Amino acid sequence: MSRFCGRRTKKKIGTVIAAIGLGIVLAMVIPFWGWIMAMGGVIIVVGWKIMEGN
């Protein structure tokens, strides 16, 4: 492979692979944290409503 690909081409391929990997990781992590924040907001609102009722 080194005969056909120069150093610059290998660097570009590495950058592309890293970007794809980062995109996959972010696609899994961001929805996870989004659900955690949404549930935290729900817990706060429910607690607020309970305190208002008493």
C-alpha cells in the first residue's frame, strides 16, 4: 500500500476515518444525554407541582 499511497494520502484517510468514528460516537452519546436531561427536567417539574400543591 505504501507504494501507491503517499504520506499525505494516508493522513487524509486517517482524518476521514477519525471523523466517521467521532460522528458515530456522537450519534450515540448525544441522544443518551438528551434523554437524561429531559428526565431531569421532568423530575424538577413534578417536584415543583407537588410542592405547590402542599
